[in-house]
Amino acid sequence: MNEAGDDHLSMAESELGEPEEMFRISRGRFRAKLWIGLGLIVGSIVAIAGMVLLGIFEAALLAKIILAPLIIGATILVTMYRQRGLMVLVYPTGVLRLQRGAVASFPWDEIAEVRLKIQRLDAPELRYDDAGEPRSCWLQSEAPAILVWKAWLTLERMDGTEAHMNAALADYDRLAELVQRRTFRRLWAEARDRLLDGDSILFGDLEVSGVGLRHTSKKLRWSDFKELVIAQGRLTVKRTGGWLPWAILDVSKVPNPHVLFALVNEARRTRTSPAASQPHGDDSDHSGSDSRS
């Protein structure tokens, strides 16, 4: 039996060839998530009925043990309904998103922004070429087994067209890695050139320049910068010699966080400027045999 979207997959393969990798929500995965959501809802309803019959009306118990599974179950059902039929094809030239008759293409060279929802990260995966310059960088994104809406990826083309994908997709963490690795080279080169020209770069509310960081009216020189960390979906900027974070931002509102982490990592290494020379040589991240380093 053909699954929904197989006709569009066949059309894409006939026109573009076989993709390097494909990410989809299989019928089995879709049904499993639905059963989990329904189970949580039914369990909550039964628990509420039991509380009523027993005359138990404890607010804390109702909120934490009874209502929370009900809300989570309903959110799972809504999320899976919205994501039904979704397929993402990865080609050497870009990403193709297929869903219920809608097709959107995102060539690597036309992707202006990558936004990620990540719950926790201590350090990025950063790879260097033979000259010691950044070649690729990505932020590892764990895919929650149940709360799939807590990890997602959004692509935005230069013309403003967007595509949203979340952890409902099988192997979502691999997709998030591939997108970051394939978009890094051009975005990094553009950021480097702007810094060399003396310009600053905005990553949402965070501004990066050759001398340091700026957030609202606050400035932080590279010599005082300590590290970037992500915890509970928040991007925290830490400074040396301080107990409190210098700035806290919603990581999902920071465009191209993989480029940001690469810039500040270079600044931390050199304690001078995050600008670096353009990566050169063959980049294995753009080959059809893309593999984890």
C-alpha cells in the first residue's frame, strides 16, 4: 500500500534523481505517536473521573499528574496531524520539502537563515580544515521521544519563504546536522567578509563585531567573554569573573546559531577577533558521501 505523498516522491525522484537522504513520518511512526497521545488523554480522563468519585480535589495533584498528561496528549495529536505526510529530501544542491501536495525547494546557496529549537548544548561540533580554519560547524539536536515539538528546524530562503520541520520526523537529529553542515561554508564566508570590512553581524538581538558582543545597551569585549551555552531552550552568554549571565536569549530566535558558535569559538581561541580567513580546499560536507566526522 502506498503511503500519502509517495506520488510526489516518485515525481521528485524522476525529475531530480534519487536523494542522498530522505526523512519522513512513516505510517507506523505516525500511528505510534497517535496512540501515545490518545493513551495520555484517556488516562487523564480516567484519573479525573477517579478523583471525582473519590472526592479528591487537590489542585497540585490535578495540575501535575492529571492535567499535564492531558495537555501533552492533545498537543501530540495536534502536532502529528499538522505534520502528516511530511517528507524531506536532501540533495547535493539543497533540500526539498514535500507535504500533502505542497512542494518547496531550498537550494543551499539560497538559504539565508537556519533557526533551531534546542533544549541543551554545552559545545558545538566544530571541524577544521588542514590550515586550521573552520570547515563545518553544527549544534547537536536531540530528538525527544514524546515532546517532539521541543526540537525543530526552520529554513528561510533569501526571498522570505520558510519551511518548518520538527522531531516528528524519523532521524530528525541527522537532518538538523546535515542542514547546518551544508549551509555553514557560505554563511561563514559571508560573516567573515563582513567582519573584515569592519561591519557587525546581527544574530537576533545579539550583535557580533570585531571587538566583542552587544546586547541591547550592553557591550562585552572578547577579552571578557567566557562561553556560550544552551540550557532549557535558552542561549546564555557568560563572561569571565561574573556570577550572573551577561545575556540570556531564546535560542529559537537566534538565526544561524551554528555560525554564531563558530565565530565566538574563534574569538575565544584567539582573544582578538572572530574573523578568520575563508575556508578553502574540498569540503566533504558538500559531497554525496556526507558522513559524520
